[in-house]
Amino acid sequence: MICSCTLYNWVWAGLLPIQAIELPHTLRRKTSKHWNHENKRVFGKSISKRPAAAALRVEEGHWEGDTVVGKRNGREAVILTLLEKKTENYLAFRIRSKTSPAVMEAMQILRDEFGDRSSKVFKTITVDNGSESADLAKVEEWGTEVFFAHPYTSWERPQNERHNGLLRAYFPKGVSLEKYRDKDVLSAADELNGRPQKTWLPYSRRTL
């Protein structure tokens, strides 16, 4: 059973074919805090400009990205994750720190691996506004569009968030990622990719 909060979040994210103002309780719903959904850091293009094909999952090549942290001291290794929205192919890499240079090093490795195909494999990438994503817009020079979700809206990257939660079974919060090897992270991602998953279909695609 999907709760009403989830439905309202989907409407605000533009994932349902109705406007928020059409919902009878929109103006009466109260929240403990009022978040400014305008990007506080201007790292690149807003998710509001992302192609509709990415949200509808009608073609491959649209990815969501994030980092998974062990100990939150900012000086240890973290895991960079990327998820392809249509196929739900999940990539996870151990990188040296939660910093922009470390993220860009991993992206360069992917670029080198796929070569001229990288812009077709990675048509778009949607990430949050964390400082580790500060330079990610530079990959647009390779032909990949990069979009940034609004602050405090992890539900704008729901599939990646869900898989990151599953990854926590292998790498719990508060446990240093320095104790794990690169192949441990790759192996965990492979196991998740081989696990049968229920796939949520956007409402607008169900009506096609």
C-alpha cells in the first residue's frame, strides 16, 4: 500500500500526470520545515530541465548517482553508485574520499572504459547538490548531460536511493569502508544486479 505522502511527493516531482494544485489537500498539508527547492549551489542544470524520457524510463542511458558513506569524517573511502533507470543496472565503486576530485577520477575511468560509446551509454546523469558533485558537470564535454536534483529531495532519485539502501546490507552505516577492498564493492553490486527486483512503473507509462 502506497502512503499518501509518497503520492504527494511523486506529484511534486512531476512523476504523475496531474498538477499539485489539483489535489484537494495540497494547500492544507503542513511540514515541519519549509525547504527552498531552488538550488543553493549552482553546479549545473536543474532536474526540471531533464528530458521526460529519463523519468518515464522509455529508453536506456539515463542514470542516477550518489555516494554511500561509511564513517562520516570526510577523510575515508566512500562508494560512488550509479543506476541506469530503465534496466536498473547498478554500478558501485570504492573511491578514495567523498570529494569532487575522487568522483571525477572514477568518471574518467568509466570514460576510458567505454571510449567513444560513453555518451550513448551515459546520456544523462542526475545527482544531488553535494560538494562531491561540484565538478561533475564537466563530463558534459564528453557528451553526457548532467542534472542536479533540488536540495533535500532524495525522492527525485528514487531508484538509486532504494539500491543504496540495499547496499547497506553489505556496508552498514558507521562502519569504515577502509576495511573493504575494491572487489568487495564490485561483488556486492554484482549480487544486487543478479537479485530479482520488483520494478515500479511510472503511472504515465501504465496508461500508454
